[in-house]
Amino acid sequence: MHEKTTDAPKTTGRVLHSHARWYDLLERVISHGWVKATREKLIELAAPAPGEKVLDVGCGTGTLAIAIKRQAGAGEVHGIDASPEMIQVAKEKSAKDGSDIDFRVALIEAIPFPDASFDLVTSSLTLHHLPDDLKEKGFLEIRRVLKPGGRFMAMDFAALSHSPLGHLLSILGHSRGESMVGRLTPMLKDAGFSDVEGIPTRHKNFAFIRAR
Ligand SMILES: C[S@@+](CC[C@H](N)C(=O)[O-])C[C@H]1O[C@@H](n2cnc3c(N)ncnc32)[C@H](O)[C@@H]1O
């Protein structure tokens, strides 16, 4: 198990420092494979084309970015996360996989890329880790780094709960709280996205939101 390192950037988001090495296993066991299947569906819906430039925000251990790289082929794939421990695991996984991905410690509220850099920005199970003011800042940053016409595709709990117990209940299949799509749609529109669409998943506890 890794200790919290001192070079983690300051954020009000809920950053996962410990258990980075156990994250993938815990996720598989707790979600019975639903998260994996839902991430695969996210990639299908986001449809990264070969050669596109993609950023995964709150990439954690890099599972989504690595899967996208396989599909995006020659395209550049980047992943950022606030947790140095998660980024370390992501780097090790991509090295083992032989996939050339730029993983770096960085915050969604200060994305370290120039304007109009990406065709696609993705996020899986990250938005519920951010308080509302950080979601708003993050959406502005995502809009800024997307090229005109670029798309944002996120997956998260269908009902946003504000407590760790609420998140655990959602993972276990007992979603409670406010609709994620209902809550995030006006925030995304305020950030400059004009076309925002909620898409249900095959699992009632997760939902997709797509914005352009
Ligand atoms: C539940 S994990 C999801 C990880 C990964 N996307 C996945 O699907 O497995 C949420 C991630 O958000 C990260 N996070 C929290 N606040 C953040 C911020 N302000 N900027 C970037 N990442 C953040 C956490 O460190 C954590 O790795």
C-alpha cells in the first residue's frame, strides 16, 4: 500500500491516494464486472476514430485510456489524475500493455493543455468525486481544451449522492440521490456545450452524458 505523497496538487476533489494498487481488483469484485462492461459501452458511444486526440480526465489506474488507445490506434491518448499513486499504476499498466499513453498528475480544474487540443474528452466515475463548483470549473476546462465540434463523453452513477455511503450503495445496486443527467445538463450548457444528451446504460445505476 502506498502512502500519500507530498507532490499531489491541491484540490477539493476526492482524490484516491491509498489502495491505488488494489483499485482494479476491488472494482471487479464489488461491481461484478458491470463497470468494465459500462466502460466498454462508453468507448462504443464515444467512437474514438483512428488518429483522434483523446484526453481521459480523472483517469485513475488508466483502464479506460488504455482501452481507448487500442481503438484510437495512431491517435494520441492522454490521461490526467490528481493522484500520483493512481498515475503511477496507470503508467505501469500501459508500459506492460505496450501502449504509448501520456499519463500525468494534473487537475481537471487546471488541464495542462492548450485550447482546442482534443477531439474527445472522456471521464468515467470521476464527476461524483468533485464538488459542484469544481464540476463547473472542470467543464469549462474541458470545453476549452476540446476542438470546435469536439465531444465530451462521461459515465457516472445515474443518481448523484453526496456521501461515501451513498456511493457505496450505488455500486451495490441501490442508487439514491439526484439524477446525474438532470444535475449536470445545465452546468454543461453554462460551460458552453450546446448539445447535451443523457443516455441510459444497461445497468440502472450508471448513466452516460454526452456533450458537444
Ligand atoms: C472513482 S475514481 C475513477 C477512476 C477511473 N476514471 C476509473 O474509471 O476507474 C475517481 C478519480 O478521480 C480523481 N480525482 C479526484 N479529484 C480530481 C481532480 N480535481 N482532478 C483530477 N482527478 C481527480 C481521483 O484521484 C480518482 O482517481
